[in-house]
Amino acid sequence: MKLYAWGALAQGVVLESVRRKDLWVVAILGFLIMMAAGTLGFFGMQGLQIFVKDLSVSVLGMFSTIVAILTAARMLPDEIKQRTLYPLLARPISRFDLIIGKTIGSVLVSWIAFLVLAALTGIALLTFHVKFEPIMLQYLLCKMMGLALTCSLAVALSAYMTPAAGATMSFILVFGSSMITRATMMAYIGAAPELKPVIRIFTAIFPEFTLFDLGGRVANLNWAPVPVWVVLFLFGYMFFYSSSFLGLAWLKFRRQAV
Amino acid sequence: MEYPESRTSKAAPLGEVAIRVDHLAVQYRSKVRSVEAVRDLSFEVREGEVVGFLGPNGAGKSSTIKALIGFLSPAAGTCQIFGLKAGTLEAKATIGYLPEVATYYPFLTPLETLKLYGKLQCLKGPSLDREAKELLSLVGLEQAIRKQNRALSKGMLQRVGIAQSLLGNPRLLILDEVTSGLDPVGRRQLRQILKDRQKKGATLFFSSHELSEVEGICDRILLIDKGSLIDERVVLDLKDALRKYSLRFTGDAPMFGLAQQWSESDGNWIAEFADKERLLEGIDRVTSAGGKVLDVVSQEGSLEDYFVETIGRAA
């Protein structure tokens, strides 16, 4: 029954997003990527394969993350603000079901955006006669897991903050993930001994979003696929952190007066 | 004017208790202050009853309804739906709810909206599709089932809301500001729909500012102000209590202490009485004094006057 309710909620989110033409932005961006790649191809820069692949996967990762955050961060606040929440919560579903259903919906929207962009980028890369390798499939899979984690983070933050603040915080944490980790390392080196355990705990807790980005491997030629156990570990990592984020969202939302 | 005491819930049909509110208190807390929207509120609604929940703006009607659905947790007291704790999945499964403000997903159609809500109630497949279409047709939206909600008027959205509240044939309908945005035709349709549901055994509990609707549909009313119940009436009794009688007669009959007021017009007296007993006594006095009764008129009282006076007295 729960799966059925989650599916219905997610379906509603996707349908609304598609009709609201949110995904048109993605299609336009994809078209621009194709045009840019086509222009480079026209000027005979076929030797720039690595550069073009790197640029493409960066743009792909960035825009799909933006779609994921902007979609997920407004899920719960919009329901409350527009009062569409009332007829939903009057049904025999729990607030936890609502959070899960809405998160699944935003994950699906971000996946659709990502896959549409990836397909358009793939077509663009064909103009460079780029050979498709198995690692590209791993890249898609890992990025989709990363987007699920990103959506969970944005939903959790939006339960505690305004949608704008939640989205901004999500951007900082996702795009600044590697920078924050590096800064933490630097801080650890120079920190007083009594502070070091605190920094260690922070490093252990802080989710590393860059783990899901195999863009660097895809861009560089002759990289072998990562072992299957790594992909499985990433799935476990994503599941653990997503569950934690959604649990935090539920803790805030479960008793919130609406 | 004081209205005589009337029968209250003792007159209600002896069905199962559909709604039990016991010493309910609802508070809204912010960092700066705490506002008590409902205080020590207790009442019952029996299965099969149609009960209107009345009160001025900010009286605590919507807060009480929100506590009944489980949208907010009571600061004190309890709410039960058919003996189940309000807000639990089992309790919610028995309710059809129309929110005060009808807002539905703007990019979905009414049909998709109903199907979404139906799926959340475990309704599935062709039967859900059929029921959704039937309900939309019942509320007069058969021409608009494939238009997106954003293209619908406020009244049409209210009809979508009414249709969604009827999904799954709920045992209890809780309707907040049910007539909001409806034109006279829509109100008449709604009255018929609600009466049909009652005939099928549903319990209706609704808030409204439209006193004529309340009068036409309800068995009983609960009057709330500043978060507390200030009056509870059986509608028929209240109508009786509000009815006035006027007597036109000739002669000099004494009406002191009996008629509310009397006046002379064209050589005839007109006396007004608050109830039948006093009217009959007035007729006795006229005939005893050798006068002649020319006319007796019964006038319906105004529920609006009762509402305004009762709220005013409680203030």
C-alpha cells in the first residue's frame, strides 16, 4: 500500500514538473551544449576530445544538480504555502509517506533532466567521434545516485529553512563538497589537539558528494571501469545518507502544525 | 433577547459517536508569544447527524477541524473519530475532508487530482476512474474534467474540493467553509448532495458563514466564540424559539407582562408574542375583555439575529 501511495505522490510531482515546463530549461541547455560542440567540430578541433568531454560532463553534472536542488527544495514548503497539503494529509497516509513520495518525485524529475541532457550531450559528442566506454554507464549510474542524495539533502534542509535558504545551503554543500573537505583537512593539520577529534567526527559525518562524480574518469581516455564493489559501496553510502536526511526532515515535519 | 433553553445533544439520534472532542485546547506558539485558539472545548457528534459549526472569524472553528484531522496536536484534551484517536491512519480512513481554502495542484486536471487522492486511499484501477468521473459529474464538472486546475474558477475549484471529499464514500464528512465560492445553483446542488449523503448514513460536520445553508441542512448547531463553545442547539428547537407571533385585535385587552410590544394602528391593536403559550394567553385576555381577534400571524425568526445576539452576549 505504501509503495502505491509513494508512487501516486511521485507521479503527481513528475506530471506537475513536466507540465510546468521546468524541464524545458534542460532541453534548451542540452541544445546549447550540442551547438557548442558542433561549432568546435565545425572548426576542426577533433583533437580536443578530452577538453570537450570534460566540459560536457561538467555542464551535465552542474545543470542536473541545479534541477535536483531547485525541485526538491520547494517540495514541502510549496505544499504548505499553497495549502495543497491539506487534502493530501487528510488521506490515510503518514507525514513520512508524504516526505518519501515527494522526494521520490523530485528524484525522478532530476533523473529525467539528467538523462535528457546526457542523451543530448551524447549526440553532441558523436560529432567528435567519441567512443562510448562502459565507464560512461557507470558515470550515469553513480551520478543518478548522487542526484538522489542531493534531493534528500535539499528536502531535509527545506524542512528546517525557507526554500531559498534551503536551496542555497544545498548548493554550497553539494558544489562545495570537495572544497569543504579540503578546508577541513587543512584545519585538522593546524588544529589544537583537543579539537582534532571534533574535526575527525565532522569529516566522518559530512557527506562527500564528489564520490558520485566519475566525470574526471570519463573525460580522460583509457580509464577502466571502477570495480563493482565500489558502485555497491556508493549505493550503500547514498542509501545511508539519504535515509538520514529524510529521517531528519521527518523529525521536523512530523509534529509541525500545518 | 434571551432565547429559551432548548434540547441539546440529548435530542441527537442514538448512533455511535462519530466525533468526540473532550476538553480540547489548541495553542499556536511562536518565539514571541503563544495564542490560545481553542480552550476547553467539548462536544459530541453522533453518527448520522448533520451538525453545523458556527462562529465569527477567528473563533477557533478551523483550528478545531485541524485538530480533528490531525493537522495539529492539541495542547490539551483529546479528539476521537469513531472512537479512534484523531489523526491516526485508521481515523483518517473514515473521513472525507474539504479544506477551508480550495487549492489543488494547478497543472493537474480535476480527474487527475481525484485519481491522485483516490490512490492515497487505496482506490485503484477502473473503479477509481469511474468513481472520480461520477463525482465530478455530480458536482457539475463533467465538461471540465480535462482542463487544468489553474484554468478553473474559484467556484469550480470548490466543486473539485467537494468531489475529492466524497471519494471512497466516507462515513464522516468534515467540511470547512463548505459554500465558499459557490453560486446559488452550486449551493442548491451541494445541499442536495449533502442530503443524499446523509440519507446514505454519512455524518456531516461543517463550518459555514452561510446561516441560511446551516438552517436548511443541519440537525444541530454548535456555536463557538473565542475558542469556547457558547451555545448548542437543535435547529428545529431554535427555529421554534426564534418564531414570533403577532395578534391583531379590537378592544382594550391588557397586555402588560405578556406581549413583547404592542401598538395601535387604524383603531386596532397589534401585539407581538415570543411564544405560542403567551399568544394563547393573549387571545384569552382579548376575548375575556370583550375584544375581538382579527388576525394571528406567525413570523419566522432570523438565525442571523440569534447569531449576532448570542455572540454579542458572550463577548
